[in-house]
Amino acid sequence: MDQIPQPASIDDIENLVESLYQPNSPAVVSRIQESLQRLQKSPDGWQIADALLARSSDNVKFFGALTFVVKLNTDTIDDEEAKLLIQKLINWLVVSLDNGAGSIVIRKLCSALVTHYVHFSHLWPLCIRGLVYCLDLNKGDVLDDAQDAAPVRDIFPSLTPQKAISVAWFAAALAEEGEKIDSRSSKYIALHERLVRNSQDVATIVAVSLSGSAGPRVQRDAIDALHDWMTYGERVPNDQLTANLRPLLRPTIECLAVDDIYEAAIEILTDSLNNWQNFFAQDDYDLLYSLFDSDWSQKRYQELTQGDFDFSSVKFGLLMIAFGDAQITELLDPSNERAQRFLAGLLGLLAAQGHLVAEDKIFVPALDFWATLIESMTDNLFSEPDQPVNWSIPPLSYLMQVVSHCWRKIQYPHISVYNAWDSTERVGFGDARKDVSDLLQTMYTLAGESLISVFADLTTQSLSATSWAELEAAAFCLGSLSDCLPDNDSCDAVLSKVFGSQLFDLLRQGQSVVPVRTRQTCLSLIERYSDYFVRRAEFLPAALNLLFGALNESHLAGPSAKSIYRLCSSCRAILTPEVGAFLDQYGVIRNSVPMDSLTEERIVSAIASIIQAVPEEPQRLGAFRQLLVVIASDIEKAIQLKSMPESFMMEPNDPTVIQSFDSNQRPTQQVPGHEVALQVAVRSLRCLLGAAKGLQSPSDSPINLDADESSMTAKTSPELEQLQISIMNVLAQIKATFPDSLQVMTDINHVVRAGFSETEPGPFVFPPQLVIDLLTSPWHVAAPTAVNTAQVFLSYVHNGNYRGQMRQVIDQLLPWVISYIGMLGHPSNDPELAQFSIEFIQKAIQRCPDVLSRVQPQSNAGYIFTFAIEMLNGKEPLPKAAAADFWTSFITLKTDDESTQSTITGAMNQFGPVLAQSLIHNVGGNAARSELDKLSDPLKKLVFQNANARQWLEAALNDDSFPSDKVSPAEKALFLKKITSLRGSRATNQVVKEFWVSCRGTGLGYTS
């Protein structure tokens, strides 16, 4: 890449600056910027800045002013030089104003003046006064006389509008910079004190600008400066600053009625009401109440609610909302008439004309306000439970109107309107509906079951009127409240109005009568209120028939299958007599309706959940065997297709092809048979997984605390054992047939794990040996997943009914895992496999510490520790964290068996020095900062548990391989002294972080 020639003159520099603004490639722009930055930081930078400000181009002048900023931040100058510089900068500001320089030049010169003030505020503490005085006299060398000059109030009105604006820009930049500077740092205490002193002059220039005839531009910039100073005052609280600025609120409020400065005024008031409510005195709030009662305000409000959502109109609504947030306490007082009058206005914002989000921009902010208000109402009512609740007077009487407005607002528009929206508007509409759902759930705490009645009535009324958009919105709101209901039948009578109505009959008529979206939302009610159907079983057949019928429609199949699963799972005990009918229905659907994979998985899960509830084992196992036969036949089909020649092709209309692919993936041309085979295999495994999930015991089922291994063994019948073997044979077959499919291997592992959470015997609660045989068979792909399954399996064995077999399980699985890390060679070759392997080994050693002495050959035991050290030295965060956990666990490992303890101690003595070196190298700069807490754990345990720790750590710190040259031997010794004296306490973490920062270099030190 060609370098930019070093400019030899000011003309060359000017040309280089101008070239930045010409069309160039990013690479050329980058090289130009690098060249200019070198010039800025060079010793000649001061002179270059001066010379460039004398040029005619605003772009070049801007760069000259910017160079002064760079030099002030990078070079060191004494006070005498700084005094001359401030005079020069003010002179350049005067000249630039006189010459009509552009705003980018004036603003950057103001920025340079602010940068100077940050570094040298002691040279001109009253900077606002000094700048006004110098601009009035048109010279910078009179700054020292400003302290004795007339007050700012007398001088400022005589400035030209351009000069007044530049003062406002300087004041604004001063506050912005002050906000960034840490007010708690002793280095900047004096600076912040001087800024507070200047706030009086800032208040003066704002007051003069707003009260005089300065013109709208000066007034806008003055208000913007005030905005920045109020933001500074909020972030850096000071009573004097507040007292200086507070009198400006009234004139700012009065500016709202002036069109030319309306936007600046409303911005500052809204922001301050949102962020600094204590800044407003009661008189200010009274004035705002009067403002909102004025004709001007009523006109603005009417325009907004009638559908005028331009910028200024929406800003007015946001001001109302900010004021409402600041007056929550008053708005909750029923006796405060003006507050309730204002609250009625906020209620009206929810009913503004226009479609939500796409047109109406005020509904969502207004909704947020009402959510906050309702939460405050709830807190008040619960804090005073003995106080009577009167729903007939505001503010409580407004809540049902809030509900009504929300229900109307979230109704979907005509499909042609909705389709015309862009993706952002559609997403926003959906998000707003979710916000309404959240508000209704909050409101349920106040309104209780009456809210259910409201939406049940709206549902039935909309149904009778065949108002589909209203019906959909009512069903959506009713569904939103499902999780709020108590676990009893208190609302069943109300819900029966809905589920006992003509709703199901109408929904069965299809989309030619009821729009798809309305049907989807209404069908979801069945899922959301599945507990209702447990209590009111008379409505269950109609609900299930409706849902199964909806499987024929692609738009409804997925949601309907989800509802079927939820309903069957909840009502499993009721449905057990019909398990045969469900199995038959599944067969009919498979042969007549092409289902997507997820849909079929959910149907299988639903049927399996009913099977799980069948009380008699023979009938239960018989029903499951029927289901398994269907799934196994598909797997057999997959195996047969896989055995066909590579050239075997299938037509897209072949029933097997149609059933194998989801609707959005179905091929339109011939497809190779082996691809179809894989699709069938994956779908079958997902169905098998669905069956396993369905057979899991409900989370609310009773737990037998007295169960033990013998009881488990006694209850495992030969029929169940045969089923388990059959399932494992199916998994082994499909594993052998599709050894290179990551998806197949992953799904096999998921099926195996499905029974690990169970405590009762079942088809997927496999005895350990079956799991071991499958896991230790070859894995061409997905080895990390298999090892992770083995790790979870150890917990299953330890916590379940096979704990007595833990030793045999580990003895068979540990060599298998060690063989993988042996094949890896280095953790970086497969970080995921390395991580899961060391996590398995850690868990195995914790469960059976004596396993180390049984590892054959014995050298493999040593290889485990070497591998764990390599992981600790690596760059991958998850394997490194796993290795840190391994060493933390091993350092603290204790056992009563003397021989085993001797083996542990020997291993620690052998690998302790290497471990210490690895930890020291990590905290000495090799680790990422985010890893330090995790790495501190083994370091703390080592210091606390092992008498040799200090010696090992000292050797590591002083070794030539230590990664940093930025810490001295004394600093290393101090670090060692600190961590050893802390003896593994939590404070070690902070010491480690500080040492790491020192080793990396202070530039990386940041607050953790």
C-alpha cells in the first residue's frame, strides 16, 4: 500500500486536509488520516494549527482548531504558555466570527477553549465572563481584565447574535465535558467547583437570551446550553448549581408557546421531568398544570389525539407523559381535581386515532406510563389493605377505560393495510401487543377475576357479532391472563361462557368463515387454559376434536399440535381410557395429512403423555409398544433407503418424500434416496425423543422419598426390560447406518438423556449397562456430545437408584474418555471435546477418588493431569474454565482411604509446580481479564491447602518464562506476600486483578 508523502509546506497540508473531503476509497482515507495525525502530534503541531486557522477554507480551519485540541490533550505546556494560548484561541474565535466562518469552525474553536479550560481552569476560573468580555471588546489579550469588568448581564446584550450564539456553544460544550469528568477524583475537585461558579453566568446568558429580542436562533442555542447544564447538574449534584439554574424553568416553560423555539424548550422540559424531577419546585409544577389547562395545550392535545403524529405533536404527548411520571403521587390522589383532570388527558392518549405503531406513535409511551401508574396503585393498596377501594371514582375508575382502549388499539387492521406495513412496523405492532399483555397481567393484581369476565364477555359478544378483529383481540387479552388465575375453579363459570359457546363450532368451519389469525389466537386459548379442561372434562372432547381437525391446515398445524400436547399432558389422567383412540387417530393422520417434523413430534409427545398416566403396567407398556412400532417402522424404512445404490432417485410426489420433508423444504425435483433416508431417520428420532419427553413424569407428581435401588429393580419387569433393549437396538441400528450425520448422533444423545431426570422405571429409564454399551461404541462425529452425555450420566447414576453401580460405570467409561483425549493430542485440536472430557474426569474422580490408582496403563493417569495443564495454558475460555474447575476440585480432594490419599498427594507433589507456573503465567498477563475470577479459584485453594504452594509460586514468579517484563521482582514478591497472607479469601481475586493489570500495563486498568 502506497504511503502518503509527508507534506513539505502549509499548502501541502491544506491540500491533504481538503483531500479528506474528496471521494476516496476507505484505504486512502485511512492513510490520509494517519498522515494528518502524525502532523498533529509532531512538535510543529502548534504552528500548523495556527497556520491552518489563517486559511480561507472552513474544512482547513476546522482541522486547525482540532489540532489545538489534540495538542492540548497530548503535549505538556506551562502556565505562561497556556496564558498565551488562551489569548490566541480567543483571538482566532473573534477573527473567525468577523470573517463569517462556518459553524463547524466556531464550534471546534469553542471545543478547543473548553479543552484548555479543563487543563488550565485556574488561569481563567470565570471562563463564561471572560469570554463574553473578550468578545465584546473583540480581542483576547484583555482576559485578565474580565474579573473587574461589568457584570455579564450588562455586557452580554450588546453582543451580536453570532457572538451570543458562540458563547452559548461554549457554555454547552463546557457542561458536556464536565459531565464526562469523574467528580469523585481529587484531581478534578477544583475544576468542578469552578464549573459551579460559572453556572451563575450561564444562567445569566440564558435568562437574557430568553427575555430580550435576541431572536429565535440565539434563544434555541441558549436553551440547548441550559439543557446541557441541567444534565451536568443532574449527574454532578450541587445545591448552588441547582439554585442558579432553577429560576430559568419558568421562562423555558413560557417558550413552549413560541413556535420557533418550541422544540428546544419541550426537549429540555421532557428530559428534565424524566431524569431530574427534584429540580422542579412546586411553583414550576403549578405552572405546568396551568399550561396543560390552557387553550394552547388543548389545541395541541386535540391535534395529537385526532391523528396528527408529526414530530412536534408527538413531543407534546411525551411531555404530558413525562409530567405524569413526575406527578404519580398526585395522580393517585382522588381528591386532587386538577391531577385527575390531567390524568383523564393521559387516558385519552391511549385512544388516539390511527393504527398502532405504524401511525400512532404515542400509544406505546402512554402504555408504559399507565403500567407504572397501575404498579403504584397496587403498591398503595397493598400497603394500606384496610382502606376501602372505590372503583367508581378516579383514578381507579379509569382503569377499565384503559382496558377498553388497549383492546381496541391492538386489533389487527384489514389484511391489506397490515401487508402494506414494513417489517419494523409489524414487529413494533407485535411488541406493543406484548406490552398490553404485560399491563393486563399487572392490572389483574388490582382487578382480579372481574378482568377475566370483561374479556370473556368481549369474546362472546364479538363472536355473536362475527367481528373477527375484535374477537381476536379479546381472545388475545383473555389468553394473556391465563397465568394469573389461581389454581382453583373460581373462574370456571366465566370461562365456560367462552368454551361452552358456539366458539368451537364456528372455528371448525375453516378460514372461509373465520380468518386464520383469529382462529390461531382462539385455538391458543385451549392450550393456555388447559387446567380448566382438567376440571371441566365435558368440554375436552370438543376441544381436542377441533385441534386435531386443525392439523389439516398448514397455518394452524404447528400451533394446534402444541395445544394438543399441552392439553393431553395436563389432562392425561382423564384421557387414559381413550389411549387406543389416540393411537388410531395418529395412524389416520400419518396416512392422510403431511405433517411437519415438529408437529408430528408434539403429537407423539401428547400420546405418550397419556400412555404415561395409564395405571396398569401391562396396558401402559402395550400402548407404548404400539407407538414404538410405528416409529421403528420409519427407522427401518430409513435403513432400507440408505442401503439403496447412490444413484437411486425418488420422485417429489412419492409419499415417503412428502412425509419426510417439512412443507417449506419439500423438493420439486427428483431427490437422491440417501437424502430421503436421512430425513426419515432424523424425523423418526425426533418422534422417539417426543415419546421420551411425553413419558416423563409430570413435575407435580409425588416423589417417593423412600425409594432405593432394590425397589427400582423389583419394579422393572421383563416386559419393560425388553422394551428398553428394543429402543437401544433401534438407536444402535440408526447410529451404525448414519455414522457421519451430526444431527442423527446429536438426536440419539438427546433420546438417551431423556430418562436421566426420571426416578421411576420407564422405557427410557435405561439400566446403566445399556447406556454404557451405546456410549462406548464408535462415534465418527459428535464425540463431544457423547462425552457430555456420559458426564450427565454420572450425575444420573449418582443421584438415582443405581448409585451402587457407580464404580463399575466409571471403570468402563473413564478409559473410553481417556482414549479420546489421547487421540486429541492437544486440547486446541477440539476444545469442546477437551472441555467435556475434563469435566467428566473431574466428576469421576470426585465420585470415586480411588479410580486414579486403577487407571491402566498407569501412565494414563499422569496424562490426565498434563492434559488439564495444557487446557489451563490454552486460549479457549470454556476449556480453560473447565480445567480451572478440575484443579480446584483436585486440590481439595480428600478420602479416608490411605492408599488413595497417598496417590492424590503424590500427583499433587508431581504436578503442583507445573500447576503453579500455569496459574502464575495466566495471572501474569496470559489470561483474559474475564477469566481471572475463575483462575483465582485453584490459586486460592492451592495457597490454602498445600504447604508447598508458596515455594512453587515463588519459583514460577521468578522463572525466566514469566510472561511480563512490566513488573519488578519487588512487585512479584509483594503479590506473593498478599495472596499467601490472604489464605484463599475472596480478597485474593482483587489482588490477582491488580497484578494482572500491572503485568499487562496500566493502560488496561479499568474498573471491574
